Amino acid sequence: MRDVSEKSNTKRWASAEAIVKVNEETIKAIKEGRSPKGDPIEVAKIAGILSAKNTSNIIPYCHPVPIDWVNVEIELRENEIYIKSEVKAFWKTGVEMEALLSVAISALTIYDMLKPIDKTMEISSIRLIGKRGGKSDFSLK
């Protein structure tokens, strides 16, 4: 674990995204409420928020960060489910791992809930969109 005891608290923000590729029938089933395990979108949002708040319990070298805000948005597209997470904290280290874990767990939750009806699903992309605060900023878009 990295020593951050000498660092100052600053406002931190990070955003990440994930894509779950599905077939058109799966999107239709979600919209019509026919998912066999319940509403995958709402459950995935909750899973994403919960995972961001517990990142240090899952990834060994991550510091426990006092999260101020987490938001998970999920959009149904023609052949994919788009997931975006934003995390904010006022602390000594960044929150990009929290944002990345949030979209990863949301994607895995969607996969788990839809696997009975779609054997072709694929989690195709998990990436950091941007981060601010601390010494370096990053923006993909």
C-alpha cells in the first residue's frame, strides 16, 4: 500500500464506462420486464454503487476512501447496454479504481441476471473516461 499520509486532501472525481454487448431480444425483454431474475438495470445500479463504496475490501492495495458521491447510469442501446459511473471524494488519493470497479460490477451483475436468456453476451469494454484532482488530470473524451 502506498504511503499517502503526507498528502493533502483535495477534491477528487473520476468517471468510467463499460459496455455489455447483448442481442436485440435481450434489450426487448428488459424493456418489457421479462428478465427472469428481475430488473437488471436497477439491481446493477445498486451493485455499482455498493462496489464503489467497498473497493478497498476487494482490491488489496486500494486505500479506503470516504466516498462523497457515486452515480451509476445505464442506457439501453440497440445491441448493447452502456454503463457509466462517476465518483467524488475529498481525500488524499484518487477515486478512479472506485469508478472502474463500479462499472465492472454493474456489468457483471447485468451478465448474471441476463445469462438465462442470452448466451451470446459479452462485456466488451471497461475503461476510465477521466479523472480530476491531485497531481494529474486525465480526460479520454
